[in-house]
Amino acid sequence: MEAKAARADIRLYVVAPLAVGEALRLDERQSHYLLRVMRLAPGDTVGLFNGRDGEWLARIEDTARGGCTLTPIERIAAQVTEGGPWLAFAPLKKDALDVLIEKATELGVGRLIPVLTQRTQGSRVNIGRLSAQAIEAAEQCGRLTVPTVDEPMALARLGEKWPAERRLLLLDETGEGRPLADVLRDWPVDARDAGFVCGPEGGFAPEELDGLGKLPFAVRVGLGPRILRAETAALSALACWQAWRGDWRDDPAARTGRR
Amino acid sequence: MEAKAARADIRLYVVAPLAVGEALRLDERQSHYLLRVMRLAPGDTVGLFNGRDGEWLARIEDTARGGCTLTPIERIAAQVTEGGPWLAFAPLKKDALDVLIEKATELGVGRLIPVLTQRTQGSRVNIGRLSAQAIEAAEQCGRLTVPTVDEPMALARLGEKWPAERRLLLLDETGEGRPLADVLRDWPVDARDAGFVCGPEGGFAPEELDGLGKLPFAVRVGLGPRILRAETAALSALACWQAWRGDWRDDPAARTGRR
């Protein structure tokens, strides 16, 4: 019987180790997805990755009682480190947050850090839900890792915990920041890592922006004359980062040198 | 009585001419928004723009029978030309299309062109709905114009109707395109205008991409190693364009020269 799924068509993130012949059983949700939604059957193959062992082609062996057991048969991609920029963000309304998590993952974010700011609407963040969305987006966009999702922290703590060697770009909606393209053009050759922080729907309070701006590793950046929604600002900044300093360029020299 | 609304807080797009003392009556939807949703009253002021006469501060004069009549009292911004890049896009599922229209407008798109491709899901596009979304986004992001929304056209017609002096960047999901940052870096000094075309959820058919790629004004561009959703690709490309060649830089010389 021919496999229905081509290598990249269906991919699942799993927690279990992946190695030849080591059978693994999917949880109920993933089993349901493969067997009921995608209508796969024993003999069909899917891609599996766990963030450590690369990507594997795995064959469905058993589907008794609605559960799905697979066996990895061949490693089709070696594990790579996908560092990716970090994104600290104030929780947003549901739809905007969904867009933010999904697209930040597509844009290769390495770590998602919810921060509570003065104007943040509500302080409850469902980390489990954010993680599930990040995993789904990672499965669909072909990543070999999923972004880390931190527990929420107060904005003031962000500066204390932030590693000094990672530059922090503040998405500054006041118009006082330096144009993003100029900041990326003049990026120091030896500074490889970056992170971004974007405020809530109502923006940062002035004292928050001042406090962040005084951190030695922080740069206030501007994203043009229009008022961008928080999620638009975050995604725009991530896209520009990947295009100029991240992995959208084949040639690493084009990223690290000043051009 | 003090005005409740600061200049930029509430802005409405209207079709009527704007000039001192020329009273205008809002339609039912906009009246409802100002009076019932925002709870404004006679004497309160809002911003009005029509894409031709700049932005005006206007005072609510009369609210009889739920209708809202305003008088422009002062021009607070002169009209500017907001050319903006064009975006041709295959219609997407509802949520993705909503995100695309809203954020493309925030990112300063000048013209939205629905194109029907081989893999486009469904051929019905509600132009009125797309226009309404673009207007709402323009009101909120502080633009002085709203993007034009074209009637849908077949993809093959796009190349025929496209002006030769405007470069067309094809968002090429095959990985064969040139990195976007390189294309923008090497942008010809005399080529000011740009447009993008992105495919449907399933991507362009190979012959569609070949056909577009052969157009003399077209360039195939790549957006990195991950598989981006259509709307993510479009928004990323617009953000990069604005950052490097558009209006996110204060200094026009930084945009037009090669840096």
C-alpha cells in the first residue's frame, strides 16, 4: 500500500525520543487528528520531530481502539539549533494573541515571554493554550523545534532577567525610536542574538518605556509613521530581523557583515 | 463642555468634501458608532478624513433621531500622497483574509488586488466587505487615505495590466527566489514603486509561478526556510519593504541610495 502522506505534508511534534524501531503511541488528540481528521491508516507515513532528534518518517503500525502507534523508520532531517529571536509581549485580546503566537512561530521565534505591563488587559495568560498554538504552527511551518513559552512576568523583571549579551529592541510606538532598518544595518558584527519587546493594546506607559530604554542592552526602534497594532508591530519586527540578520539569507556573510 | 475625544483618538473616513463650516451628516453605521458605542455627544470632536482634503477636527452639532451631523472646524493635517506598495493576493479563508486586509492597511498598502489562481478556494470575493475592513484599519492606524480594493481578476490578467515601471515581487514559496533583503538592498535608485503578489493556501501552481517569473518587471523573492502562510508572507514582505524602501525611514536618502 502506498503511503498517503508525503514527507512534509503531515508533521507532528512529540515528546518521546525518536530512534529507528522505537514504537511510540500518540495521545488521544493526535491519534484523532491522524485517523479521523486526516483519515490515515496503518502503513501510512507522517513526519515526527521532538526538538532533539531531527525529523523522522514514521509509519502507522496499529490503530486499535482509536489510539495510534507509530514506528520511526528513517531520519529525514538532522536536528539543527534554531535559536531564533526572543519575543516579549504583553498579552493581547484572544484573536490578536492567536495571530501573534502563530505568526511569531512561523517567523522563527525562539522564545515567547509574556510580560505584564501597566496597561495590560487582564493578567491571566493560559500558557498551555499558547504552547499548543506554538506547537501547531511549528508542525505546519516545517520547524524542527517549538518555541519556549515562559511563565508571565512583570515587565520590570524582564530587564533584570535579560542576558546582557542579547540586544533588546523596544518596539516604541511614540515615534522616538530609531528606524528599524538603520538599527539592523548597523548591527554589531559580534552581536548575534536579539529579542524584541512589544507593549499592550494601549502601549507602554511612559515610565515603562523610559525604564526599558535605560537598560544597557536596549535600543528603542521605530516602525514608521502609522500606528501599528501590537501584534502587527511584533510580526513586522520579526520579519525584518529574519530578512536582514536571521535565517532568510542563504549566505551568513550577508548577515554578519555590514552591507 | 470639554471635548471627550483627543485629536487622534477617534477618526472616521468619510466620502464628503471637508471644508470649514461645511456640515455633513454621517450614515447610520458611523452615527451609531460615535453616539452609542463611543458615547459622544454634541460639542465633542472627532477626526475626519476623506483621502483628498487632509484630516479635520470636526465637532458634533446635532444628534437628532440617532443621526450625527458634524462641522469641520480646523484642518489638523494636510493631505499627503500615500502611494504605498500594491498587494495582489489570492483570496484566503475568512480569518486569514481579515488579518491580511487589516495588517496590509496598517503597513501602508496602496492598492489591494484580489487575483484568482488555480488553487484559489472559491472565486467569490466580497469587495464591499474588504473595503470596509480596509477603511476601519485606515481609521485606526492614522492614515490619510484608504487603500483601493480592485475587482478580482484572473492571475494571467495581472501581468497584462501591471504597469511596467512598477516592480512586481513574487513571494515564491518554492525556495528558488532570491532573498528579499538582497533584492531590497540592490533596489535600483530610480525604481520607486513596488508591488507584491502572494498565492493561495496551497501555493501557486508551477506554471503560474513560471509565467509570472518571466514578466520583465517581476522578481522571484524568497522568505526563508520555513513555510509561511500566505498572509504571513504578504505581511512580512510589506513590513520589509516599508522598513527599507518605504516610509519607515525618516531620511529619504537612506531609502533611495544603496546602503
